[in-house]
Amino acid sequence: MRRGITAVLGLTALACLTAAQADVAVMAVRLGAKDAPALAKFYEATFGLKVIDEVGKPATEVIMRYGATVAAAKAGNSPEFLVAKRGPGDAAGSIAHAIFQVSDIATTVKAAKAAGGTLKGDVASVPIGGTPIKIAMVTDPDGNELEIMELPKGVDHLPH
């Protein structure tokens, strides 16, 4: 975990020093769970996170954020905390990764490759809440996965 955080911080620092870069913000952190709703209750009780959305019936991913109430959390802009159901046979920690929101995904992918990262697959357009979101998965030089999202112009957060 420490190595992953160090790698994420290192890539973030490198991105800040690179002349050709997109605007970047930490959007979310995703953790895996045997039972996403049950683990979400742990994070609510322990850290005060509020459930702002769920994906699937029954829920396979629970989306959480800080706020005094659920309504305040939904309206807020703190990074999201995503608790996602692990697939059969997936080890604990196998889907944990940081998610960065960027203004230009192509520029960010290019900067990551130049810094020793690897693009996994292609940049994809995925509808989230009816909004097309550009998503890329990048592996840092130490093998940690990073998710990069570009929201459409004029959209400043994912629709929940």
C-alpha cells in the first residue's frame, strides 16, 4: 500500500513538473470488497462517509463521499470513495487504485508513457449516468493501476 501511495504521489509530482500536462485532480479511490454494501457500512461507521449512490441491484459498487448529511455529501465535491465487489478469485487489494480527473486525457496518457507508465488497452468512452466519460487505465512503473477520467467540457463531477 505504501509503495502504491508513493508511486501515485511520484507520478502526480512528475505531472506537475511536465510542461505538457492537463489539469489534474484526485477524483476517487476504489477498494475491493467481498460484499460492497457491508464494507461501506464499515467506512460509514468508522470515517463518517455517506452513501451517495449504488451501482447494480444488488449493489456491486457503493459510492461514498464526506458530508454532514447524505444530501450534503451528494452536493459536495470531496473525492469519492468507491467500494466495489471483487470478482470471484480476486485477491484482496487486487482492484484498489486511485482515480484522477484530468482536463485532457490524451495529454495525460502521453505524459504517463513518457514517465515510464503503460497504457492498458485503449482510451474508452463509457456512459456514466447518461454522460459519456473518457476513461483510461494506466500502470505506473511499479505496476500500480491508475484510472484516468476526462469529463465532458462543462461537467465538473460524475452524475450521481
